[in-house]
Amino acid sequence: MTASRCSPPPRTAPEEVRHARFTLAQVHVDDAELPLLQADLLVVRREETEDLDWELVATSPPVVALEQAPCRLTMAVLEDGRLLRGAALVVRSDDQRHVFRGAGDLDGLTEADGLGDPA
């Protein structure tokens, strides 16, 4: 009996992913300021879609948990003070940790953020 040789699957080029991370100085959920200990926003652009993926993870002093619901976020970037705005969903929230998932465009990004336009 002869051993059969299996060839590996053809290699595909890795998809291009661009990302930017922002430390935030201030976050407003709808019209209410969320007191912060720390907040980081991660924005990702994948080459196969024109849409941005973005997520905000924030830690606050103990406050009331936010309901899982759509909201509008306004975020001030610590480094340069500019405002980023977009619709989001509260993914999870307890009295100190809050995770929001972007639900559309994120206004306020610039070319210097390195996300580029989709190919």
C-alpha cells in the first residue's frame, strides 16, 4: 500500500486590517456624561467591507448599569480633544464596566488616524 500525499490548501493573501486606538477623556451616552476611570475606543477597517467596526470599553466609578439598548455616543479624545460621535449599542454594562458596539458610522475621524478608505 502506498501512502498518498495531500497537498496543503492554497495560500490566500491575508486580508488587510487597519486599526486605530483612542484613549478617551470624556464619554456622553445620549445626553448624560458617563464618569470615567478609563475608556478606550478601538476602530477597525477591514478591506472586504466599507463599514467600520468599532467598540468602546469604559470603566467608571460605581454607577447604575446601563440597559442593553441603542444609544448615541459622543467621545472626547484625550490626545487632541476632538469629538468622535456615532450610534452604538450597549453590549453589556454592570455598575463599573461598560461595553458599546458601534452601530454605524463614526464621525470625527481624520486621514491621520490611518484607517484609510476601503479598497
